[in-house]
Amino acid sequence: MEFDKFHHFASLLMEDDFVLTYRGYVTEDVLQAIGDTLRQQLLIKSYSRNQISNLFSVFVELLQNVIRYGHNGPQPSQLTAQTRPVGLILVGQNGPQINLLIGNYVTRAEADALQQKVNLLNTKSADELRQIYYDRLRQPPDISSKGASIGLIEIARRSSTPLQFSIKEIDRDCCFIMIKAGV
């Protein structure tokens, strides 16, 4: 990275109070290490127990989605198609709210399905989200799910603002998605 790009990146990070920034491969071990770092940062900043719990739950769900559904998007040429999913996460404070932004590569079909789910969840009240969550727990996971099919519902339940979602098309088969949740 050139110094000008690095300075620009640093300037962007200084606009908000960023608690944590990570870009790289995401595995369960990485999730654990970043999670430990995040927990320490949150304790230092003296957030409420409830806010830490909600933030940490959203953080874990978002990173597990990268691990389970991440698609190998554009990567440095020395890497093979067998590499692990790459993700980008920013945890920052803007006023009393903590924002989690996560980005990763997925297939076009996955991006479209996620967009529909986010749009649907954003129309629901807290009570409706709770009911959807408990109803989903009583059902078998979706066929395409690599988990219990409740992660996005849990993120929406614990967020204090509607989820934000954006898709940037990379090529015909691959998109970079971004999800923002506020706690």
C-alpha cells in the first residue's frame, strides 16, 4: 500500500471512533481472537452489559455468516481457489450507538436472497421478530442453510436500528455485500 492510500484510509478511520477494524481470512479461530479483542475494547470503554451482550451477539452472527457463506471473491494472485472466505469488519461508535459493518463476497443468488430477507425483517416490529425467531427454532433449518437459519433474525432482533444492506456486483457470479447493524 502506498503512503497516500494509507493516509486516506487512516483519515477515514479517524472520522468515527473505531473500536476494531479487521480485513482478512475469517475462520472460527479468527472469530475467537477478534471476539476476545473486541470484548476487551468494549470493557475498557465501559459500555453497559446489555449493549456489550447485544453487540457481541451481532458480531458473532455476522462473522459466522462470512465463514459459512463466504464466496472466494477477487484475491491476490498467489492464492488458490481453495482459500478461505475473506471478510472486512468495522466496529465503530457514532454517538451513543455502536455500528457494526461487515462485508464479504457471496454468489449473486445468495446476495439477492439476503437482500430479500433483510428487507422483510426490517418491516417487522420487535414482537414480530421475537415470534419469527421462536417459530424458526421449532422448524428444521432451511435446505440451503449451514446453521439453524436464525442468524439474520438474531441480528435484526438485537439491532437498535433497521439493518442496512448493500450489494456491489463484482462480476456475473460474485457480489460484495455489506451489512450494517446498530446497537
